[in-house]
Amino acid sequence: MDEASYWWEQALKYKERAKQAADKKARAEFLELGAVCEEVAETIESRAGGG
């Protein structure tokens, strides 16, 4: 699960950067990048299966 953890961490970093961004466009881009990272993490976890 190391790969999924990496992508979850990246998602959190982008969300934090969005909170700090003064520019609305930059904030939206950081939030979008965070959402993509979450999707990647979810995909990795779903493919990993149980066990």
C-alpha cells in the first residue's frame, strides 16, 4: 500500500496549498490536482484487493 499512501499524501499537500493560495485560479488548480491524486490512490487501493 505504499503507492496508495504516497498519492493520499500528495492529495493532502495539494489541498493545503489550495488553502494558502491567494489566487482563485491557483486554488482551483491545486484542488483539481488533489482530486486527481485521490482518484489515483483509490484506484490503487481497489486493485490491491484484500489481504
